[in-house]
Amino acid sequence: MALDVLNRRSFGETMRRDAWWVQPLVVFLGLGTFIVYSTWAAFQGAHYRFGNYLSPFYSPEVFGDPATSWFGGKPGWWPGLIPWSAAFFILWAPGGFRFTCYYYRGAYYKAFWADPPSCAVGEPRKRYLGEKSFPLILQNVHRYFLYLALVFLVFLAHDVWKAFWFTDASGRTSFGMGVGTLVLAANVALLASYTFGCHSLRHLIGGYRDRLSGAPAKLKAYRCVGCFNRRHMMFAWLSLCSVGFSDLYVRLCSMGIWTDWRIF
């Protein structure tokens, strides 16, 4: 008996009766807002430092303020036709880590590329190429961006330590805490929770071993990463909001719009 040929659904066609479009729409608005803001903030090249606070978008400050950056101000070899900002040396690494993240892939594949828009919903293409062909094969560099993300966590943690030390008008430095200190500390905690929940880190810890029971230290680390991994989506969104708000907080304080209240 001949088999009936199934008709391919057209774009957006589905038998689902629920509001399936809500989740991809919320993801589109959330990620879109962050991309627009972070791009705008990166091109500003100013108001990224306030006293002992440094925006995570500009940390570490490789080039920038000659008094505080590693290698001084704008390098002489920078092309004159390209806008200059110290953030251009930084954002590519954490941005690449998020862009190739397993969770974010599924999120923006649906929200931005409609690949597919949602489960059991027609998509606007006739065949699936997957991540074995260009350009999606580049997603496989996620593990290497993980290594960079771990290094950046060290720099951001050091920024939190510096955020505890305040210099008064007389030049005397003392230990203290401001609201900005808590903002930067919370951001590092959320970024660490997101990074430690990375699927690649879990695979890296498991490594070549078929049995983790023979390596107690690795087993504990694997379970710890698994705990963060189970909440990977939550930490992905919370850390995205926290890193954007941290830059906004430092920026508005630097501009004199917000006041950083000292706790002690």
C-alpha cells in the first residue's frame, strides 16, 4: 500500500492552540535589548569608570585611560577610519562565549532565525543544515571561549576587590563598601554561576574517564557543575541582566545622574 506523502508546514503553520509565540518573542526582545545597549555602551568609550568602580564591559582595561589602563591610551596603530573604544578589546571574548553557548543557541535560533520558531511550528526553510557546515560549524569553538571566560572571571573578581577600597579627597585610601561594590560583586557571582554551569565545562571535568567514581575529586566537581547546569537558563538570563546593569550603574554614577551611597 502506498504511503501518503506528508505536506511540509508553511512558515508559522501549526496545530498548536497555545500561545507558542510568546517565549520566542520575549527572548527576541530581551536579547535584542541587551545587544542594542551593549553595542551602544561599547561605542561610547567613556563613563566606564567611577572612582574604584570599573564597568565589566571594559574590564580588564587594556587600553583606555592612560592613568589606569595597562598599556596607556589609544594605540597609535589604531586605524583612523574605525571608531575607537577600549571596550573593543574586551567584549568579543565574553560575547563569543554567550553567542556559542548551548542554551543561547537554542534561544536565538528560535527567536531570531525561526529555526524553528517553536516546537511543531513551520519554519521558513526547506532543509536543515545543522552545525556541520559554515557558518554554524564555528559554534564548535565554544570550549575555547570557555577558557577565556574563566580568565575574565578572575579579572572581574579583582575589580570587586578594588571596589572595596575608596580614596578620599586627601588621597587617603580606606576599606569600605558602597552600593556599587554590591552591584559588581553580585554580577561576578551570577557570571560565575552561569560560567560554571557550562556544558563544555562539565565535559571538560568528565574528560576521558568512563567512570568518575574512581576519581572522587572529579566526581565532586562534576556534581557541582551539574548543579549549576540544571539552572543554566536562569543564570544565563540573570547574568545577562547583571552585566548590563553593572555597566549602567557605573555609567550613570560617572555622569552624575545616580549617587553611589556608601554603606560604610
